[in-house]
Amino acid sequence: MKKTLVKNFIISGFVLLALGLLMLFAPDGALKLFVRVIGIIIIVGAVVAVAMQLGSKKEDRSIWLFLVAGLSAAVGVVFIVIPRQVADYSFYVFGVMLILLSVKDLFSVVRFPFGRIFSIAFSSLGIVLGTVIVCHPDQIAQQMTQFIGAALVYQAVVCFMNAILINRSPLEPMPYALKQSRREKDKQNATDAAL
């Protein structure tokens, strides 16, 4: 079990390190790759939905599910063909949503006076951040990708450290269920001894 756990941490560490370095040093390529993978997943989902419809009884088939699958496939193709514009548009929509939610929170301050200063500060911060995202969606997308890449590299280092620590540990790691059953057994023994 110890060797399997160490092997899993090492494999996870290398995968996270590769993804993190890609996102850190080639954020535009990583963003395009991510959007294209989402497009492929959407297309596969549409194909599976059509296959399930064709495999079902004729009276159970729905024209709406065929239309939704076709629309999904079209969206997937758009994701694959123009991934950068899709990413920029997604961040633009995110910025607009952040502005709208912050304005809504600002209006709720009037009705609920508790914590008014914090609510005004955070709502104002959300409006400013949303405005920056709306004005520069492409730059924000790249910076967010790099930030996520840095977090993945950090997580890879944590995986490698866990593998080293587990490998050096003289004890065999114990599954949670086994720990739980031992605790219950100890409680039962204590209860039996008390009687």
C-alpha cells in the first residue's frame, strides 16, 4: 500500500507540474487547449445523447433532445475553431456578472445595515474588478491562467514532498476506515472494561 501511495503521489506530481509549467510559460496556448478540450467534451456529449436517442424506442425519442444535441455540437465546434475568442468572451461575461452582483449587493446594504462598511467596500471592490475584467478580458485571462499554473506547480511540489515523507516513514499508512474501526473497537473495549 505504501508503494502504491508513493507512486500515485509521484504520478500526480508530474502531471500537475507539466500542466502548471504549460500554464505558466504558455498561458495563451494552455487557454486555447483548455477551451478546445471543453469543446471536444461537449461534442462527445452531443454524440452520446444522439446515440442514446437512436438506441431508444421510437415512441420514447424526443425531437427536443436531438435539437439540444445539435446545438451542443455546434457550440463544441465553435469552442474548437475559435478558442481564444471563446475564452475572452467568457471572461467578459464573468466581468459583467461580477459588476451586476456587486451592484445588487450594494443595493442590499440599504435594507440590511449590519456590516455596512464591509459590504460597501467589498461591493465597490467587485465593481472595480469587474470593470477591469470587462475592459481587458484577454490580459486577465492570461494572468488568471498563469496564476492557476503557479498554483498547480505548488501542488506538484506538495505531491512530491508527500511521496518523500511517506516513503521515509517507518509506519505503513492506515486507511481511514481501518482507523475508524479501531477507534470503535477501542471504545467498545473501554465500555466492556467499565462493566
